Amino acid sequence: MLEFICLLHHRRYIGAVIFDFDTPIPRRGTGNIKYDRRPELDPFWVADMDFASCPEILEALHRRVDHGIFGYAQAHDGLNDAILSYLDTRRRATVPLSHIVHLGGLVPALSLAARAFCHADEAVMTCTPVYPPFIGVHHDAHCELITVDHSFEDNTWTFDWESMEKAVTPKTRIFILCNPQNPIGRVFTREELIQLAEFCERHDLILISDEIHCDLILDPEAEHVSGINLPERFQNRIITLMAPSKTWNIAGLGYAFAIIPDDSVRRRFCAARGHTLSEINALSYYAAEAAYRHGEPWRQELLAYLKGNRDTLVEFIRSRCPGLSIEPGQATYLAWIKGSSLGNPAQHFEKTAGLFLSDGAFFQWPGWFRFNFGCPRARMLEGLEKIAAHL
Ligand SMILES: Cc1ncc(COP(=O)(O)O)c(C=O)c1O
């Protein structure tokens, strides 16, 4: 035991030296949407971080680039092994390779699910506020959208079961879940997820579980329960979606994967691809393998740093920003902040402080905004000071 603790401390010590999250890396003019879409603004919006990815991922990419040939790619054995081993050790689920579907991103998977399971007079259902594509992919399927607000009880965001029962219709076909939830940062409990799976069973819905943020749990007591961890009887209606992209900051490489245990659900999902998706990026496969195989020490350091950022941000908003309110999220590097006294707070801070924030209206919750704290702490504090100065 002592040896184990010493090892942990040693690794933390080494980690603190090796992994530098404080030194800013200039990003303007590198062709990224966060900084270059509105170059006149100071960006804290889209969900990518201002940190270089972990060294093992960079090395894997260099090695693959050095090969020099970038023909059409497919997932290599090393990636498949790394994913199955990650699911086994970190998500505690034994998954056969045949259940895995490789994808060039997670949003295309949401669109595929809507197109695969919903006809024109049918509906997609989800709870808001939520990541905007959840309330957009029904357009791809030319079908309806049903939304129900999450409720806020005893300082916790949860599901409004009564309103969900009232809103669901016989034509509803899929429910899209975001867990951990973007933007509210909740990690739903096993009880809540079983209740949701029962809701889906009762109304014969396919449950699409977007778990892109599942490796970014900041509070160790908030255990992430994946769709693949739910009881066997629900597995014929669950599609679980994961990716290394948010955690290891490689979203621009484009890679995600689905776990679909039921053969006919998997066939329908894959058939919806038609000719709409290109082959997956050859480099992304190698980055994903390195993330799952070697990215754990970096991830641990990242989580400690992000937790520090979150706590500093919450304290700042509560002590320095009258009129704004926040409940600390349990996961992600995204803070969900209420500012309805300012009308549209994102627009207000854009005009007065030159900040680029995510407007709550895009998450179907006007009066709120999302602040991305996946950046060096000093930079985060500069952004927060601008907010405090323009209240
Ligand atoms: C919940 C959620 N799903 C999906 C995505 C994007 O996934 P991808 O870039 O793989 O399409 C994001 C990005 O912020 C997200 O927060």
C-alpha cells in the first residue's frame, strides 16, 4: 500500500514538472475556430482547450506523419485493442470488437441516429439546456423535436420526469442524453440513468448516450456510469458514444466511436451513413490509440488543474460578480452561468468587454452563458476580471 502511495506521489511530482498547463501557447492565426472566427474578441466559447495535447499523442502523430503516406485509413489492431482495454479497465465493461463502430466525430453520430430511427412524422427527444446539435439534428432527419427543461432542485440539476411523461408522444423514437451534461456539468447517477432507461423502455425509445466528456470528471465522488454499464435488459436499445477528443484536446482530428450491442440497431445506424460521411482521418486513429494507451498520467494532471480552475472560477463569480450565479459542475471544463439580469449576458459582455462567450440561447436557455475554463489559470482570471469590470 505504502509503495502504491509513494508511486502516486512520485508520479504526481513528475507530472507537475512534465505537464505544463500554465504557459500560454499562442493560437491566433493557426486556423482554429475558437480564436480565428471572431479575431477581434477574446474567446472563452467553443469546447476545446488552450493546452497542447499529451506528449505521447504528439509522438504517435509524428511517427505516423513520418511514414509519409496518407491513403484511405481504417482502424488498426492497436487502436481496437486500446479501446477494448480502456472499456475494460476504466469503464469496467467487456465489449466485443463487433459492437464498436468507428466514426469521424460524435456530432455525425447524433445525426446518423436521428436519420436511422426517425421518419418525417416522428420525433427526437432531449432535455435542455443542452449542447446545440442535440436540438438541431432532427432537421437532418426532417422530423420533429421534443424538448423538456432539466429541473433544478436542492442545488442539483436533474430530470423533470413528470414533464417528460407529458411531453413524450407515441411518435417519439429516440432520446438523446448528454452525460456528463454539457453545459450544466452534471454526472447523472446510476438511479437516474436506470429511471431514464425505464422511461425509454416504456415508450420504446432508442437511448443515445453522448459521453464525450466522460473522462473529464472533476469530483471523484461523482462516478460516471456509462450506457454500457446499465443492466443487460436495456442494452438492445442503447447506443453509447465516446471519444478521446475533449479529454486530450484533439477534437480537430475528428474521431469518435459508438458501442452498439444490438445487431439490428447497429445495422440500421450504420446503414444511415449512406454516402454522407468520408473515410476517417488517418492521423486521428493513431492519436486515439495513444490517448487511450498512454494518456492517463497527463489526464490525471489535467483533471487536477481543471478542478483548480473550476474552484477559482466559482469563488470568483460568487464573490466578485453580483447578478451572476453559478452551481459548480461536477465535470467538463465548461461553466454554466446565470446572468438574466443583464438580458443577454453573452451579448452584453461581447459589446462591453470584447469577450466571446457561448450564448445560452443556443442551448435553448436565454439569459445564461457558458464560459470555457480549459485554459491557463492566469488567462481564465483575465477573462473573469473583464466580466467583473463590466457588470
Ligand atoms: C456533448 C458533446 N457532444 C459532441 C461534441 C462534439 O463532438 P465531435 O467534435 O466529435 O463532433 C461536443 C463538443 O463540444 C459536445 O460537448
